[in-house]
Amino acid sequence: MGSHLPIGGFTLAEWLVLVEHELLLFAGIFFLLGALDELAVDMAWLWLRLTGRARTPPAEVAEDSPLHGPAAIFIPAWREAEVIGATIVHALAVWPQAELRLYAGCYRNDGATAEAIRAAARGDRRLRLVIHDRNGPSTKADCLNRLYRALQEDERRSGTTARMVVLHDAEDMVDPAALALLDRAIGTAELVQLPVLPVPVRGARWISGHYCEEFAEDHGKAMVVRDALRAGIPSAGVGCAISRGTLERLAGLRGKDGPFAAECLTEDYELGLGIAALGARQRFLRRRGGDGRLIATRACFPARLDDAVRQKTRWIHGIAFQAWERLGWSRRPSELWMRLRDRRGPLTALVLAVAYLLVILAGIGWALDWALGAAGHGAELHLSPLLAALLWANFAGFVWRAGWRFAFTAREYGWGEGAFAVLRIPLANVIAIMAGHRALVAYARTLAGQLPQWDKTDHHAHPALLAPHGAAE
């Protein structure tokens, strides 16, 4: 009975319709803006494809080619005893080059990881175990700076200087052709980034698998466009090579412990844009091996919902909030466009949350309409021609986006995974909403004086330890 009493001149059902209308207008406008932004990237990629600049040609470099100079591989770690051994054993096996030095860093209060690193050495003198002189975790960048200082010490003792530094994570499975490819490319650029190719964890196809389509599309299209526009290439923190001289310049500019921003949660992103600010040449490099497989860094991503949300919270916090505060914007149109895209995470989460709220309100409205319609108290949402056109445009945009997601995922993983990529869209949206909320709360805490910590993801699976079929996907 109270459901149709007037409140401020409107019944409850009418208020519900009014709220639905305003939320629909808000979500529809911002969804359309996002669709137009993606359409611009799509058109740019299609042009690059038609002109031959978006091809993925063969690498044309032998996997065991000698390097043109010493290469230092940095692997920072905190509580990675389960996976870092497999990473090191695999990397030292598929990269036989004598010029390689692998620096694996851990903290003095993480004996399990240190022991796993020692066991993985298997007598290979190219491995360096570096113990941080403080308890962990601090931040990943702080651990990287400790590795940088270890490299400097080795260079002083040996009288030789590394030609490049390659960044990797403790859970990575490197590509056999990657090191030789990076060595050749670093001669023409100061930063070279290879693609990342997630490997789904068995039994977690929905959570772990949703990273597949995100990286397939981002590293198959968006980063290709970014490279063509000469906008700053944000380092992924893995499969990324930086010239030794450029790191020295960054360290000099920072004037602190090293070139990596120890107070930042996404030091890899800031590293890439910092190198771009120096005017250095950057490249995003897509090549295929002799077997047709993409030369990329493969890794297993979180298989649990809470781990996926925590990881994406860190990404949004570091890229959307910290980078906005620390790096600002740019006057270059292409750079400004890319930074807007990078920092849209919180707004995307808000708009998606509004869209899901609309679904709930629509359900309530239909229930009220069914219960009260016969009594003449039901209320209906009447769409104006403009709002109807907005909804149809957003529906077309969704179908367009789903088609692109399917195509890029199917290219790397096959048609079956491409279909799952479309089915996983609602789940990916829910994770984005949860991560956006958590990132906002975490950023508010830092404004109140709380220092950021390495809120890292726990890793239990490694591509090199999976069955051959799983590792090849």
C-alpha cells in the first residue's frame, strides 16, 4: 500500500522510474564515449594492418645467438619459493648465452625464497643471488633498486658494463628466442617491450582465463597503436629490456637509491613513461618464432577472485591515481590520449557499477509493475528517441567490442578460448568494479599518510610446471 503513496509529488514507482532514467542517461553517455575511444584505436589498428605496419613477422634471429654485450636479468621476489625455481631453471636452460647474468633478489627475512634460488642454480655461475639488507616486503621497485646496486658492484669489480637490463617476475616463463631478439632490438631503442601471454590455470578457466583476452587485445592492438603513435610505452615489468645507459640517466635524475621509483606501486608503468620523457626511443615488439608461436613472456595469472581483485587494485591504484599525481599529463595529443586511456579504470568501474545497478532496479521495477499495474499504480520508463538511439548505439558498440575480443583471443588461443572470452565479459566487469572500489579506498589511505607496500599476488602455478598442452596455450 505504501508503495504508491506520493513522496514529494511522486509515487515510489514513479521515483524508481525517474532514478532509472537518470542512471541510464549517465551510463549510456559514458559507455558511448568509451566505445568511441575504442573505435578510434580499432580504426588506427586497421590502418596499420592495411599498410603492413601491424604485422607480426618471424623473428629471423637464432635463439642461441651470441649477445652483443653483457645482459643483466633482474628478478625481484618476495615469498616466491613455489615458482621462482622453475623460472630460473627454465631461463638458464633456454638462454645459453655466456654474456647473461641473472640477478635474483629476495629479502633477508625470506629464507624459503633464497633457498629455492640457490637450489635452482645447479652450478650455473651466471646466477647471482642478491639478499636485500632489509626485511620485506617493501615495494617491488625497492627490491629492483637493490638488484641495480648489485649490478653496479659487479661492474666495478669486473671492469665491464652491461649493455642492457631485462626485467622479469618470479613466475615468468621466458621465451627461448626473447633474449636474442631483445639484444638485437636494443641497438635501435632504449626500451623494448615484448608481449605478455597469460597461460590459464587448469580448473580456473573463468578467473585466470579472463586475463587471456585482456592481454591478447591490449598487446595485440592497443600497444601496437601506441608504438605507432610514438606515445610512451608503459613497461609491463616483464619481457622488457632497457639500455644500461638509460637506467644510469634515470638513476641520476632520481638522485636516490636507483632508477626505480621505490615509493610507487606500478614502478614498471612509471619507468616506461619516465624513459619516454627523456626523449628516448621505445619499441613494442611483436615477432613470431619458427613454429608460429608469439615470442612473449608466458605466466599464470590469479586463479581466485580475491587474488585477481587485489592484483587489479594495485594496477588501478598505481596507474590511475599515483601516476596522475606523480606524472601529470602531457601537451602532446597522442600522449594525452594514451594517458587518459590508462587512467580510465576508476571511471570505468563507476559506470559499470551503475549499469549493474540499473539491472537490479529494472528487476524491481518489473516486479512493481507486475504487482501494481492492475491497480493502476504501475509506472513505465518511456524512452525518448534520443535515449533510445543512445541505447542502440551502446548495444552496437558492445557487439563490436565482443567481436574484437573474440578475434584477438582466438588468434593466440584458438576459437574455443575466443568464445569463452565473450562469455567472461560479465565476470571481468565485476572484477573491475571491485578493484576500482578497493583502489579508491587504498589511495585515500595513502593520502592520509599510509605508505604503500608490495601487496603482491601469491603464485602457486608456473607454465613450465604444467602439462605440455597447458604450457603451449
